[in-house]
Amino acid sequence: MSFPKYPEYKESDTPWIDTVPKSWDVIQAKRGIEVLTDFTANGSFASLSDNVDYKSSGYARLIRMTDLRYQLEQDGVWVDERAYRYLRKSALHGGELLMASVGSVGLVYLMPKVDYPATLAPNMYLLKTNKFLFERYFYWFLLSSGGQDQISQAATVTAQPKLNKDNVRSLVLPLPSEDEQFKISSFLNHETARIDALVEEQQRLIELLKEKRQAVISHAVTKGLDPDVPMKDSGVEWLGEVPTHWELGGLTKFIGPVVDYRGRTPKKVDDGIFLVTAKNVRNGRIDYEASREYADPESARSLLGRGKPEIGDLLFTMEAPLGQVALIDRTDIALAQRIVKFRGVEGVMVNSYLMYWLMSTGCQARMETLATGSTALGIKASKLGMIECLAPPVAEQEEIVGHIERESAKHDVLLSEAQINIDLLQERRSALISAAVTGKIDVRGWQPRAGLLAPAETTQTEAV
């Protein structure tokens, strides 16, 4: 869809935008907003918090940035009525414009409507607009590339980024007439809702493809590839029937010695040997981008005396997260805590087949039944032998691996296409917001497409 431009433009005299429509102004945000926080609107929150008993339920909910990120669906923090009265100036009912002031600066939300008392938690600003500035237009400006860039540049970076109230007041934005602000906001409400719906479709497709890939793995390693093969009762409830000629036993029956790197971490340095941590072991491969840590070479050599990495070794995470696996694909690495490595017994168990077995849905569920831990599930090395394992003949294992890899490659292509579509849609969304709030497109004549309903005014959106 293409949109017309305004008939005339003028220089903006501001660094981040060259021109604006001739009829627009360019102002500092302080002309149109009041910045409130629980600190300055109500006195010192710290003096109150010393006497507040935060609970999982209570009279009023403190709305935190993390609550908004999850659309208030997770358990929250609550305070009593006395605390709520103290924080009454920052009471929230729905539709208020909120901004992160510490940490994830640049995140902007519109408060959803709630049927209970709520008030602002620390580390957020409540932005109230006046007659010059339509609240939702300012919201879209804050999400635009110009708004986000200014916020990033203004933020003070110490332990974590921080915005003070003057930073927010000093933001420079284009200001159309009130009617145009309303029209731009309505346009963006509709058009971004359409884009968001398309993104959601692609995300559902990605989840479906992942489920199908998991189903391929789970079926292949428990039932095989021949639908007519004779079956027998495995005697294991979660396995059910398995091919008659497959061998069943505990995991340790089919693997060599387990090399355990837990209990000791090599000295970390800025530049050294790449340290593979549990964060790097994901979905059958080592993701070198997931975490970048390095070990001192001498310290790493000492640790790896337990067993040097060899191509094809199977890595297994014992906790945080439990049960992630990958095959080693390079030897110039060190291995961190929470990881063990082992190999299948030669002539009995193919490492790649074993990896897919451990990735299967049933085996993953079995590990959880053997795991312990409150904050993070983990499994003791002594329980590895209690993880049941099926071993087809080696030739059949290799056939199964080939089948899984071919099917996974097909899914990977579709997954990549879906992610590309999401990226393009999000780029389109961002570009549309920026073009509308800077007057690069003229939406005064825009009308919503037939059959499209306006999105709720209280939708909450995270900065793009």
C-alpha cells in the first residue's frame, strides 16, 4: 500500500528529521506532557517501602514493567490500602502511557484496563499529556525510530541505562494539529494491528513446524521407519510398543565413560579459549552466539584433563537447562560446569542417533521425573542409568538419523522463511510508524478497510 505525501514541507531545524509538513510544529515534549513517577508524585517511595509488606495478593497491584511485558498474566506484587492511598497520584485504571525509566529504557506501554486498584511501581514513568498533545500520538512517536534514537542517546549508562525526567521532557517531536494527531493515531492503530496479526500467524506457523519436527524425531527413535515391523510391549509405560528386534536398557548400558565437568569452572578471561556453557547447548547443536565467554588457556587445559573434546562427542546438560544435547563440532573449546560428555559404545550406539533419542518428547519427560531442584531442575549422574534407551541395529540407527536430518532440513527451510517474513513485517511496522509521525506520508484521507475493526484502545505494545 502506498500513501500520498503532504503538498508542502519545511526544514525542521532538528538533527534527527530533515523536513516536516509545512503546517506542523516541532516542539520539545515538555510543552505537551507531565512526567510523573511514584517518587516525585507521592514523595519518597523508599520511605514507604520500608514499611510495606509486598504480597502475592492484596488491595492494589503494583504495575511493573515485567507485568506489562506479559500482559499482566503472571502473578504480581500487591500492597495494602494504606500504600495505595499514598501512591494515589500514580493510580492506574487503563489507557495510561507508561515508560521504563531504568534498565530497558525505550520500552513504552499503554496500560491495559483492569478491574482492580493498581498503581505504578518504581522504575517507570507515567506520562500525562495536555491539550496540545494527544496521548496516543505521543505513544506512537515514542515507538518511532526518531523517538527510540533520542531515548537511547539521552539515557545515562552506568550499571544500567537510566532516563531522568528532564531527558523525557527534552525529547523533540513533530506536532501536527489535534485532528491530524487523532487521524495518525487511528491509522497506526489499524495498520499495526493488521501487521501484528500477520506476525502472529507466522509465529503460530513456526510453533507448528517445531512441533512437527519434534514429532518426526520422537516417532522415528521409538517406532522406527518401517510401519510393518513386528512390535512388542516394551514394559515401559511411556514407551509402549517398540520394534521386536530393538534392544532396551538404561542409558549407561550404551555409552562409554561419562566425563563430568561439574564442580569446577575454568578462569574466565576476555580473550582465550571459547567456553561452551549450558546456554550454548540448544536443540541438537552448539549455538556459539547464545553466549560468548572465554576461558584462560592454562586453566582450561587443567580442567580438560578430565577429557578433551573430540569431534562427535555428545554434550549433555545436567541442569539449567536439563537435557539439552549437541554434538561437538570443533575441538578448540573448553567445557563449563553443568555439562557432561560421553560417546555411544562403538558398534552399538551411533552418537547422532543417541542425540535424537535424548531429544525425543518421551525421553525429555522421563528426565523430568528423575530430576530434582526447586529453582532449576537437575539430574544426578547416578540417575543417568535410569533413563531408558532403545538401540536398533547400527545400520538402522544410521537410516533413522538420515531420515530425521532430511525431514529437519525441510522444516528448517520453512522455519527460515517464516522468520524472514516476521522480520520484514516488523521492519514494515517500524517504518510505517516513523513515516506517519514525521509526516512523510499523508494519512488525512485514510479510511479503515472494510471489515476491519479498530483495536482496543488499551492494547499494550512493546517498543519495536
